[in-house]
Amino acid sequence: MKDEDKESKVVGGARNRRVTALMLRATVAGALLLLSLLAWWLQRSEMPWNWLEIGRVELVALCVSKTDQWQVAACVGLYFGGFLYLGHLLKGEQAFWKNPRSMAVAFFAICAVVAYGREYPGSTSGNDFLVLLVGLTAGQAAGFWRLWERRDGRDDFAARAFLISFVLLVAGLSWLEMEAGSVEYQYRGRQRWQGLWDTPNVYGVLMAMGFVASVGLLLRAVGSGRGEPKVKCFLQAVRVSLCLVAMTMTGTGLIHSYSRGAWLGAACGLLLLVRHWLKRPANDRTASPVLVFTRNTFPYWLLIGASLWVMGFWTLRHTEMPLVRRVFTVANPYDFSWRNRVAVVPGSLQMIGERPLVGWGWGKPTAAYERVYKPAHLTEGAAVTLNDYLMLGMTLGIPGLWAFLFWLWMIFRRNDAEEGGFVAKAFSVTTICRAASLPGLIGMIFDGVLFRMAIAVPMFVLLELGSAGFGPRRVEPTERA
């Protein structure tokens, strides 16, 4: 009996240490996520304690310094390379170049670093490079964390921890506003919510990502726990309630942002979740007649939705309801908001064509466009910064843009079945992460959100957590038997 008691104490102590380590990692990740979400607000707000204010001022000064900014970039770059290589080791691959996804993100980072160092310190005019590098590093750190957890059989802990933290933080911050004196954006007399961020578009994209993630977590919670004991059913009810509250808060913020790019991104993310729901196995016992009917008639529902949108445009495009009118302004030829975005495309493509291999460098495309390539009918060329894909092409050249697009394609081309069969009948967190990252990727076309810390960090983390092919899961001896 004494030996059994000693063994149980050893097992219990090891379990407690593992739980403590898991909670510590989750707490650190949540704190860093909160700092990234509040980066723009913290940069402009004074801290209550003197020592915190001194640290904030020194860090901001270091990040914008023309002579010392490279130190921050070098430090973050070392972390990026370290997490990328450690993740390669955990995958157990013989050669680094055998993983095209890792090769693509590494080549993209190299292009960004070369463009930054080629004209330093002229490339320190903004923080775009630092924000991009921090986002890439956060994504690689999250991918390494998930790989590390997968070695112990906890495949989804890292992704679930990040999704829950992200949804709760975004929902909690959705109703906070900047202090009086900040720039206010309006649409037809209605104030557009912008929260603690600089523009309503950034706020809207962030709310869209949180909304899609909360819907995914709700579907996952609803699809699990059937036939479970009462305690697990109670926990499931708590999860469903929290998801509903988060959906309500983020959805309300998304609507009041009046950001059409965020609305489109949220719709695409929800469509991806619906697609995954409809592709559940045919022999799934939980499949209801509603699921079977919707699966068989889904293309017709899409056609009906498109027809209703066209009919609504012709009948409601001149309505006085701001929300409905905002939806249909995407087809209004007199809406200068989207016309300016389209007008800058020819000049941007011309700039990419003149320097296709090396690009113009960090901080240079906007000034060059204003000086030479801006059409005569535009009063200002600020819209050139709203398409991040074109901005990457102008800054890094075609190779850098191609590497970024190829990396995205490698993430979204794989399905859940390629994860070694580790997919439950409920919604996988991999699919939820992919769907939640779509508003950010679509917002890069219309709203210029890539170089915002609040968007870059969660988007790159979601992309890495949503990428398939994490390597084989460690199999215990009991499982082999």
C-alpha cells in the first residue's frame, strides 16, 4: 500500500506540474495578446505608475528611433528564426526545404528584412516592418506552442486557449471607447464605432474576427457533449452561454462599425464554417434531417441569396436607413470611398512593374505614388495604403508578394483529413482558426489592416494555428497495443 501511495503521489505531482505549466503558458499568451490589441491605445495613453510610464516612453522612442530601431528588429527577428527552426525540429522532417509552407514564410521574412536593411535608416520612417515582423514571430511562436503540446497528445489545447482568450478579450474591449478629442467618423449622421483603435475599419475587422471565432466555438460546443454526464452537460451550457454573449457583443460592434470590408470578411468566414458543417461525414449519427436538406440544397440557397441582394439593391439603394444604404453603396458609382480604392490600382501596378524584383523599400511607395503616379482627378493618394497586397508588392517586389500568397495558399488548400485523422465529428479548432482569419485577409484588400498590431498579431497566430500538417502525434505504448 505504501508503494501505491508513493506512486499515486508521484503521478499526482507530475499532473499538477503539467497543469501549472499549461496555465502559465496560457496566461503569458493571453497577456501578450492583450498588449498587442491595445498597442495603439497604449502608445498614446499615460500609465498610472511612474515606472510604467518611463518604460512606455522609452519603448516607443526606441521603436521610432532612426538609429536604434534596428536593435528591436534584430531581437524580434532572432525570435522569429528560433521559433521557425524549433518548429521544424518538432515536425521531425529531415530537411527544412521539404516543408514548402515554412520555406514560403521564411523567404517572405527574408525579403522584408532585405528591403529594410537596404536603405536603413531611410526605411525607419514608419513602424510597418516592425509590426509585420512581430506578427510573423507571434504566429511562429503559436505554431511552436501547438507542436509542443501535440507531443503530449494535447493537439488542440494551444488553439483552444488562444481562441477563447481572443474571443473574450475582443468581446470585453468591443464596448470601450477612446477619450474625447479623438477623431470621430460618421456615416450619414451616425457615429461609427472605433473603440480603442485609430479607425472604424480596424475596429470592424477585429470585431469580425471575434464574431466568426465565437460562432465557430458555439457550433463546436453545441456539437459536443451529447449523451455525456450531467456535469459535462452543465459545462457545455456554460460554454454555449459565453459564446452567445460574445457573439452579441462582437456582432453589435461589427454592425456599428459600418465597415463594409469587415462585413464581407465576416460573411466569408461564416460561409467557411457552413461549408465545414455541411461536409460532415454522411454516417454521422448526429446528422439531422435539417442538415441533410441544407447540404443538398446549399447551392440553391446561395443563388437565392444573390438574387435577393440584387433585388434589394434596385429597390433599397436610395433608402434613408443608414445600415441598409451602407450595404448597397458597394454598387453605387457615386461612392468615392470605393472609387478611390479602385483608382489607385493602375498606379500601384505600374510601380510594381517598374521595380518587380526588389520593390521600392519600406516607407517609400506612398511618397512615390503621391509624387509621380497619382491620377490627376485624385486630390490625395492616401487610398494607396488601403490595399495591403499591392503595398507588399510595391514594397518588397513580386518575389515577396508571391511568397506571401503562396504561404496563404498552402494554409487554405489543405483539409482537416490531412491532419493525420485527428478530427472529431464536432467542429475542429483548425477550421475555426482559418475562418476567423478570413476577415483580416479580406480586410487587407479594402482597409489596410496588415500593419496594425491589433490585427497583425491575432491574424498571423490564427493562420499558423489553422494550418494543417503539424507532424505526427506522439503515440503512447498503450495506443500501439
